[in-house]
Amino acid sequence: MAADRPEKPARAGQDTLSHTGPERVQKLLARAGVGSRREVEGWMEAGRLTVNGQPVSPGQKATVADRFELDGKRLDVGGAADVVRRVLIYNKPEGEVTTRKDPEGRPTVFDRLPRLREHRWISIGRLDINTTGLVLFTTDGELANRLMHPSSQIDREYAVRVFGEVDDAMIERLLQGVLLEDGMAKFSDITPAGGSGMNRWFHVTLLEGRNREVRRLWESQGVRVSRLKRVRYGPIFLPSRLSLGKWEELDQKAVDTLSRTVGLAPVEIPQKTPNEQAALDRQRRKSPGRAGKKTPGNKWAVSDAPSAKRSGRASTRPRRPSPKG
């Protein structure tokens, strides 16, 4: 099993890896990999989280030297003293939930990931149980928070098959905006991607990640989503060779591109010993997944270009990922 021993950066201009001053509790715990900021805020509101034996108040600050307890159990926040920024991409199959533990006992996306000794994986956004495709995980809570925060305007691209009549007027409405139960929503881009008759494929792009938003937008127009797959998150594409249930770790170049997208300077990925790398490779090979044909080319499809924010017209540009598979 690979250890997560942070190393000092080798390049100038990188983020400082040491954090010693007080900072907001949810930010500190998220960076430590204890949970996302939203999870930590939920613990605070429920009175489950204490610092030095006292309930946490909104806006409270702390340091790694303080004692944190969740439901009376001590939390290890040593990982927050150093930034360790690793990122995995995962091809989620249907039937898995994007949560760490499920009260109904259903399989979760975390079941297949490599275990960490000093940190833990944080999911970047969620997919519902019936949606497949790209999920990103990181050990860096700040990176996760920035990639999910609405102010970052990170676009998510989906391949979607809809059942029903789709005309130009419907596409125009979906691009201009539709009132859903939780407010206005719209696609920033819609591209036809094949199919005919009542079953047609589209690639759609969103600039936010509300619950079941893609499905609800289409359903508001009287058509039904029969398949849904996320194929891109910001600059990271789901590679066609990554079969369902499989994961890969992004290399330094890809992680740096993802970091710059949300205004973070690069952080050197900790080097693994040969034994650690061999253990990771064995675990990845054993990870359950559907057999898939390997494809040549780059390790990951990563775009360095800024995300385009379009509206008002359906795009006709070609897409890299295939909606099928």
C-alpha cells in the first residue's frame, strides 16, 4: 500500500506546503482529508464537532495543534500541516453511490479506491446512483472545495441519451433557462451526438453541480433521460481506455493544470518508493471493473485551454469522448 509522506516541493513558485497559523475549522479539516467543507459544516450545525472539548462556533479558527473530536472520537488532523495534492480519476458504474458510507449497504465509489495511511480521498462533486462516468478524488481539501464551489464556474460535460421528441425550440429553452423547483437552471452548451427518432444522444455542459440537474432539465421539457454519463470535469476528460470501475492517478502535469484552473499554484506530488508503486499497481489491477480494450495515446485527455462559457446556440464542434461504453 502506498504511503502518503509529503515531500518539499522541488520547483520555485509552488504553494507553501506548511500551514501553522489559525484558520477556519472547516478549511483546516477539509485539507486534512477528514471531510469536505460541507460535511464539516454539517457536523458543526449538529453539535457533533468539538475543539479542545468545546462545541465549534461559526467562523471559529483553529490550528493543527488543537484537539478535534467528532462524536467524542479524536480526529487526526496532522495531514493539514502539509499540503499533499494527489488526484484520482474514476469511471463510476451504475449502482454505486457517491458517499463514504451508505446506510442501505449499497456499494460506494470509495470501496474501489486505494487506501491511504495519513490522508483520505475527497470526492469532487457527486453522481447519482444511475449516472456513470468521471468522478475526481483528491487528498487536498482546498482543491476539492474550489473545484466544487459555484463561484469557480467549472464546467461539467455529460453524454446523455434522451427518449422523446427534441426540436430546436426545446434546445433553445434549455440554453436560455428553465425554472426548476430550486431556481433557474440551464445548459451552457448542447451538441447533437447521434441517434435518431425518439432516442437521441447529446453532449451537454453545466456550470454548476446541483442534484440531478441534467435529468431535471430534460424532464422539464417532457422527455426522459435513459442514459447519462459524465465525460469531463473542467479540463479533465474521461479517457476512453478507462473501463467501468477502474481508477488512475493523474500525473504532475495534469494535477498542475487542474490546480491552475482554480487559481492554485502547483504542489509537488510525493514520490513513491518502488515498493509503494508496485503495491498501487497490484491494487489497480485487482480493482473490479469491466474488461475494456486499451487505447493508445496520451495517458489522460487534459485541456489547457480555459473553459468556454457559451449560451444561446447549440454547438457543433466535435467531442472527444464517446457517449457509449
